[in-house]
Amino acid sequence: MAQKEKLVVKWRWWWPLALVLTAAWGGAQGGNVTYDGRSLIINGEHKIVFSGSIHYPRSTPEMWPSLISKAKQGGIDVIQTYVFWNLHEPKQGQYDCSGRRDIVRFIKKIQAQGLYVTLRIGPFIESEWTYGGLPVWLHDIPGIVFRSDNEPFKYQMQKFTAKIVNLMKSHNLYASQGGPIILSQIENEYGTIEPAFHEGGPRYVHWAAQMVVGLHTGVPWVMCKQDDAPDPVINACNGMECGRTFKGPNSPHKPSIWTENWTSFYQAFGNEPYLRSAENIAYNVALFVAKKGSYVNYYMYHGGTNFGRTSATFMITAYYDEAPLDEYGLIRQPKWGHLRDLHAAIKSCSKTILSSTQATLSLGGQQEAYVFRESKTECAAFLENKDNREVTVRFHSIPYKLPPKSISILPDCRSVAFNTAKVNAKYSTRTMKPVVHFKSAEQWEVYKEAIPSIVHTTLRANRLLDQISTAKDKSDYLWYIFRFRHSNSQSFLSASSHGHILHAFVNGVLAGSAHGIHNNVSFTMNRNIKLRKGVNHISFLSATVGLPDSGAHLERKVAGLRSVRVGDRDFNHHTWGYQVGLLGEKLQIYTVTGSSKVQWKRLGRSTNPLGWYKTTFDAPPGNNPIALDLGSMGKGEVWVNGESIGRYWVSFVTPKGNPSQRWYHIPRSLLKPSGNLLVLFEEETGDPLRISLDTVTLS
Ligand SMILES: *[C@@H]1O[C@H](CO)[C@@H](O)[C@H](O)[C@H]1NC(C)=O
Ligand SMILES: CC(=O)N[C@H]1CO[C@H](CO)[C@@H](O)[C@@H]1O
């Protein structure tokens, strides 16, 4: 039982002290968690809490303690994480909590540093995670309709939710047991799809609320973006501007909770990064607290890496790299420091804020004061300037200069402790420095993935199969193959796809490639092609780039070929042969043992599509994070010592002409001092000689 004594300090005019004391503040754990209309009540005390999302599988266990410690130094009280169902139950009934999946270890690391945890079980989580976190095997359960008042779905959802709750209980991780978990979430932004289920939607919401309350965790539950969350479940806001947009709790007995304050935004391949300034985030958080918000979560505080094939459709491998802690876990300034200063300013007067009544008074056309006054001496104020120009306002007869679009925090209603537009934190620059090169052709070996012919396929159908239900996420790749007789040498190929990428090979030669985009994954490829007189073989390699993660009826989403024509002949109901995955994947040639199962060749001058490339390297000395610069490559996947570090797609450039992502994180913990195996599968063409291994440093 980690019950520590409460720290009660009257620090009205001593807000800089808060910087020193916040660390101690975060130390209280365990005890009862309840809530009222003002805030969560932890151990009998009302609290304003700052929370940061860090997802355990998007980093490594070796990185966790340092991420948590940097969050704590940044004034974060709570680490919020989703629970990733499809990682924990990859096969029905077979659970996995090893390595990056070790959620209990992650929560215990948070507890060890005296922070709290919010556990968002979902179990649908979206989160730019493949299939929104749902296991693909759910798809094959007869009659299933995801996230609805449907018995097969509810049975599986309840089973998994109970499994996680019981796992937490068995390690005493709920605050009611002395552990760090103060809040849990069920479902996720269901309000956005609920209308698709008509009257069945509210029935499902009520069932979910009742089901989790019946699990008796001893801590409250929230539903985010769910205006009608049934009592006692708290409805919470997600978004960028909850200070403006949130309609508020659906009962006067519930606190105002912001479960996702987006610190940036996810990035898809082909899109530019989304930059959100430290000033803008601070402004919105200050406004939310000024309007009596008492729980703010930064989504993400650390985004990390979508390792392997875990990202959702078209998502890049780096996740929220623009967060206060970047993909590598390095402090991103001035964002991290500016938010730390904001947290300290608010905490220096949180007692006053929580114990007083709030009044709003106008200080001008576009200026407001939010004043929390308990007595003559206890007073805190937030002065907001919505205008685009600087103005001077008078508050309690004293003039205050307010920068454009900013909020000043006056913990004692007198002196300005913080202004959201004045950044005192230092700026920093991240530098990628190449330290290992692979410039010599002798360093590389290549293996060309074979284009399968229909005679070698065992799966046949007289129609075009859906890729998601055929490949079952065993691979990104599905070959669609057919043959036909033709009498002249030219023709026209038209292939439509539900998504996401298509490479067409005519008699073993690449005839064309095409792909969709994040906002519209379907596309059509039209090409003039050369044919032979007699039998022709056409093989399509269709690739998904992560499964979809959003929208109603995920179970109905499809991918892969939709229709094929050659000249004026329609081949949709021809005899098609199928091969799920690549031979190199099946033999696991990216592992040390698997790589000996095929004949690798020396790297020639020209590169062909569908090449596997292999080399070894020594770990760069030091402890700086490292990343692979794949700027010279096209699209594919990378493995280091047999572990996939993710998909890359450098050839799909942004509107400004840059790859959405050029550097790919290799966690240090994957490496041995020497002889590390690096394998790439390249779908297109690329120049492996210009790949480098870079260290990542701040200056
Ligand atoms: C998506 O692309 C397809 C094929 O290019 C096109 O037919 C369709 O209208 C597009 N859909 C939307 C919503 O833009
Ligand atoms: C409430 C809040 O601050 N929301 C912010 C979330 O992040 C977006 C940018 O991603 C901002 O525009 C919002 O203001």
C-alpha cells in the first residue's frame, strides 16, 4: 500500500516554489477516488490533474522509466494509456503480455515514480492503431457487428475488459487497492458513430456502462465524446479547444474532464506534419481550467513509434513526433518547458481554484477575467485576451498588458505568474548525424522475391476476394493472379482497387503501380500493356498499409482488387489464384536463422522491384537514440535483428515534395555491440548504398 502523507502548503505568492514542489505533490497514491461537480477527489482531496498520454507498445520497456521521469519533471501527474487488445490477444484465447506488451510492468514503473494512471481499456481504441485495436479474428465470428448491441461482440468485449480489470486487480493496481489507477475509460468516441446504430446505439452505451460499473474497480469510469454517458460514468471532451467547445458534464455532479488535448495531430503518408505551437496549447489548457476544467490530458505527451505493422491505414511509423517528448523520447523545446511552467503556475493556486466560486467578468470587448475568490486573501485569476493585438486591461485597478491571443495567470489576483504567449523555455534543435554508412556494394546482399504463377497457388476463386478477410492480417500483401489467351501484342489494363496499393506485373515485368491516399484509399490504375500472342500471366501484388481504425461497421471494411479489365474483357469472374504474403515473410528471411533459407546474391548495379536487402552493422557508440535514414528508398518494411521497426514509404511525398517520414527509429535495446542484422523489403526501387544510420541529438 503506497499511502503517503498529503502535502498541504499555502503557497499563494510563492508560485516559483511550485516548480520544486510539484515533484512531491505527485507522490500521493492510492486511496479512494470519487468525484463531484468540481473535480476528481483523490484521498478526500479535490485535484486539478495534468495527464499525458504515453502508450506502452509505442516505445520499449527500456525507455519507459525515462519517459515517465521526463513527464513528471514536466509537471504531469497522470500517465494515460490505451489497452491494445489485438496485441494482447493476437489469437483468440491466447494472451500475450511480453516485452512492449507488458502493461503491468509499465504501470508499476509509473507507480514507482509516484504518478497516477488512467487506463483506457476501450477495447475499441482507434488510436491510429491497426483495426482500432480490435483483433482481426473477431471479423470471422458469425453474425458479429462491432461496437453495437450485438451478443457475439458484447461477449468478446466483456470477456477482454474483465480480463484486463482482473489483471489490474491481481496486481493491486487500482487506487482503491493502493495502486496508481485513478480512472478508467470504456469505449472511445462512440458518440461519433452512435447514430449509425439508431436506437441500438444508446442500448449499447447503457450496456457498456453497466458492464464496467459491475466490474467494481473502485475508481470512476469515463466515456469520451459521449454526451449521454450514463451515470455514474463521466462524459469527457476530446479535441483541440475543449475550453471553447465542450458543452460540459451531463450532470452537475460530474467534473469537467478533457481526455485528449491534441498536442499535434497524427500524420499520414503523403501529408505534411501538423505543427501546433506551445503557446496555442497553453492558451487552450489555461482557458479550460479557467472555465472550471479540472483534468487535462495531452494526447500525446509522447507518441513514439508504430513498430511492425501496428499502424492504422496510411499512418506513418513515427507517432506524434511533435509531442512534448519526441518520437525518440527527447524533450521537445519549447513545448515541454512552456507546459511545465503552465502546470506550475496553475498548481500554485489550485487550492484556491478548487475551493472558490468562479465568476467571469468582462474587461473589454474581447477580454475576460475568470476569477476564483474564496475570501479577501484567497484569490486567483485568469485574464484572457481573445484579440489579435496587444491590449492593456485594468483588473482590480491595476493595469495589465495582455499579448495577443493569450491568457495571463495571476495566482494571487495580483502578480502575473505566467502568460501563455510568453515562452521562457529554451528552444532546441534536433540533429540527425550520419555515423554508419553502407556505401559499398560488397556490404549488401539481395534476394529477389519471386512473382508467383497461378499454377503454384492453392487458394482459388472465381471472383475477386476481399483482402482483409483473406489475408487476415498475416501480411500486408496479397497476390491476385490470373492467366488468359490473347491474340495480339498490345492492350489496355484497367484495375480498380478498394485500397491501398497495387503493383501490376504482366508476364513477370512490372507494368505499373498505383495507390490511394489517406482520405480516399480506393483508386483505379490504367495502363497500356504489352502482351504475347498466346497465354499471358498477370499478377497483382496488392498491399494494405495498416487496417482501418475508424467509422461504424469496421467489420464491413474491405481492401484489395475490386475489378479488372484487359481491353474490353472483364476478368472479375475469371479463375483467380491467390497467395497470402511473400515467400520471404513465410521463411522469415529477416531473421538470422531464416535468412539462410534462401540464396542471397551480390548487389548488382540495377535494382528491381520486390527486393530483399541484407547487411550487418555495429552499434554506434554512446547512448544517443539512433535512426535509419531511408531517404534513398521507396516503400517497404525494415527489420533489425529480426524485429520489424515498421513500414517506410519515402516515395510518397507531401505536397511540398518531401517524404512524410525519412528517419526510422531503431530502439537501442534491439542492438548488440556488433554484427546486427539489417534487412529491408523494398516494393519499388531504391538505393541501399545511400542508407545511413544516424544518431539523434539535441542542441
Ligand atoms: C475516391 O477515388 C475513387 C477512384 O479514384 C473515386 O471514384 C471516388 O469518387 C473517390 N471518392 C471520394 C469520396 O473522393
Ligand atoms: C483543448 C485543446 O487545447 N485542444 C487542442 C488540441 O490540439 C489541437 C491541435 O492538434 C489544437 O488546435 C487544440 O486547440
